[in-house]
Amino acid sequence: MTCIGFLSVAPVIEDSMSSYVADAVAALEAFDVEYETTPMGTIIEAEDSEELFAATHAAHEAVGEQTDRVSTFLKIDDKRTVDQQAQDKVDAVEAHLGRAARSDAAEGGD
């Protein structure tokens, strides 16, 4: 997979957004993508930008069906000459650090 996206879709509301975000994530299942949801957004991997755009559009529309305003942020890294997965990018940073790319507190330390 070479096209990696960072997607954040949310309704513009005052209440909890988790059910809307769940609808957006569920919409990704209809596409040939791999994804992982984080606290700040969802990382999506696809073979090409066409599939990535189709999946993210479906996620945007899934939230838009339930509310009158949706805010969507999409960042794409479309590396066309190398087959690279999202985890490869994290692994490269961790190799430079010589450790996991997270604080001790994130690992449950004091």
C-alpha cells in the first residue's frame, strides 16, 4: 500500500461526537482500505488515491446524513515509487530515537 491518509471527520455540535465518528469509521468497511482509529483521527491505507478518496468521502457523508454541518480534515501521503505502510513510517522514527515513539506515561509508567 502506498497511499496513506489521516482523516478526521466530525459533526459541528456541542455534545459527544463518538457515535458520529463511529458511523464514519463504519463507512470505511465498504472499501479496500486498512485503517486504525486514534484519539485524534483515523489512519487509512489504500493502494491508490482513488480508493482513499472514495473511502473518505463515504466517511464524510456518513456523518453528514445526521447533522447539518460536518468538519472534515484529510491529509494524504501518496508515495508512488515505494510500497510503504503507515507502520513503516513510525518504525523509521523509532529507529532514529532508539526507542518507542511515545512517552513513558503513554506506556503506563510513572
